[in-house]
Amino acid sequence: MALIHGGQLQQVAKQYNIPAENWLDLSTGIAPFSYPIPSIPEKVYQSLPQTSSDLKTAAKRYYNADNLLVTNGSQAIIKLLPTLWRKKNPLSTTVYLPEQGYKEHALAWQTAGFTVYWYKNELLEQEPIENNTVLVIINPNNPTGQLYSQSTLIKYQEKLEKSNGLLVIDEAFIDVVSPSHSMSHTINSNSNTINNTLILRSFGKFFGLAGIRIGFLIGSETWIEKFNDQLGPWQVNGPAQFIAQSALSDYQWHEQQKQKLQLLSADLRTILTKSIPSEYINKITGTDLFQTVYFTESTETKSRAENYYASLCQQAVYARLTDDKQALRFGLAKKNQHERLKNALLNCY
Ligand SMILES: Cc1ncc(COP(=O)(O)O)c(C=O)c1O
């Protein structure tokens, strides 16, 4: 069964009978400014795409990772992981997943027959972790923005290492977190012993290039080899590799992008706070790539978030209604879109 995600503009445009080009699409956490596409030599299109060693070098430096695999987006790893983990540890049957978060993780584990336990935003330190358990943490979480400290994650890593478990950290949105909370260095320093942690990195969000489909898996050499064997050759097309290598190496652009996103994220928060009545807002949380409004409960049959979602759609503004229908996640709007967003929100009540 296909899940609902942000970015399904064609479908929503059809549903509301408004041409797709008329919409303000804020339904994803993808940066609204993308890395400028460099000129790509024709040869890159003509050759079969072996993994580029220049790309690997650039990625290892950017992600601070000794061992990584270039993949067709981190989604490719999410899908394959349960099967590979089951082979490695046939005694493992349970997985802990965040109650709110990217639901493709749950779909993959459930499809492979694992029992899912949902944990709340605050993962309790004393949560009992049984032997052979898998723990998936999205850091920072999408859509809640919850950020786990390295010390908490290291405690889980140690617990799971001792109990034959697996820690999966999805760092899809971590590029905008400063200083970085990434756990990749914990695998580097112990590459022979830390076999129980896998880190997923998305390229498309921070670099604003989700369409080229590229991502990275960071893990021990053994894990990287296993995934590589399963995925086979030519996972990522040559032009995508060429663009990613250039983008990952451009440290000046990274800094400019971080600053731009930080400003737009603060603007978005201000717009949301000022254009939605305060009594409707429970809290606003997020990262520098999105902001999520949690609404207060309403006495109507539909939640406030659902009503806002529908009313925004009628005005051709597309936000992401969370799966529990209690919140709306907004991607960053560019400056010249701010007035339109403000007006649409003011028209909602
Ligand atoms: C938390 C999270 N992880 C992973 C992904 C997959 O992204 P990609 O396959 O582009 O790396 C997404 C996509 O939205 C996401 O939100």
C-alpha cells in the first residue's frame, strides 16, 4: 500500500480542481533554494554509473564518515533494511518507532513481519529494551522537530550493542542543525566494533534537489558491504553523482544556505504565530527546513488542523496534514510568497 506524503501536488490539485501551477506548495521539508546545477559533461550521461570515487571522498568529508554507501535516496535503505537485519539476527522480532515520523520506516518493518512498538516524542531513558530489539530514531524528527542529544543516543547505542539490537538513526534533516548532532563519528572511532548502528543521510532536503534521488548510508564496513551486494551496480545515475559531488564540496554554499534557511524559518514561524489565533495554537515546533503547527482541540467533528488544511487547499496553498490530523507542517516559503501565505491563513477563520 502506498503511503501519503507531502509533495503529492498533482493529486491534491486534481482533488481541488485548481491547476497545479497555481499552487503554493509548502507540503515538503525540501529547501526552497537548490544548489545550482553545474554544467555536466556529456560523457557523464554516456557512461554506466560506477560509484564515483571523487563523490565518495567528498561525501566522507561532508558527513564525517569513514564508511559510506551512495544510494538512490535513503528510502532505498529503509526498504531493504528489515530483510537484511532479519538475516543477521533471526531472533529479532520487534522494532521501536516514533509515534510521529516518516511512516515509510513503519511500512518497511511491518511488511517484513516485525512487531512495531510506538514511542512518544520523549523517549524515556529508562524504557526497557529487550534483547534483539531495533530502535529507529529520526533526528531531528519530522514533523515534530524533536532533537536528541548525542549523550542520549550514545546510551541507546551502548544498550543495543550489548543486547544484540540495532540502532537506526535517520538524519534526513540534520544538515541544518548547528552544531551538528550527527552520530556518524561514533561509527568511525570504533569501526571494527560498532556493528549495531546505521545512519541514514538524505541529500535532497538541505540541497533542495530531492528529484535527483541520492542519499547515503553510514555504517560499519560489514554493513556497507551487505547493502552494496544486495543493491547491485548502477544504483545512482551519473549526473546525480556529478551534481552531489560538486554540492557536497562547496562549503561556502553550505554556509549561505544555512543562513538563508534560518532566516526563512524564523519568518515562517512569525507568519504562523501572527496569522493563526493564539487560542488555536497548542505549539509550533520544527527545524530550519519546516515548521509544524499543533492545534488545540476543537468541538467540531473535524480537527482544527483538518479545517485549516481544507481551507488552505481551497486557496491553492498546500501544507502537509500530519497522519494524526492534529497538526499542519509547513515547508519554508520564499520571501515573495509570504504575503500570499499570510492572507491565506487569515482567510481560514
Ligand atoms: C525523515 C525522512 N527520512 C527519509 C526520507 C527519505 O528521503 P530520501 O529517500 O530522499 O533520502 C524522508 C523523505 O521525506 C524523510 O522525511
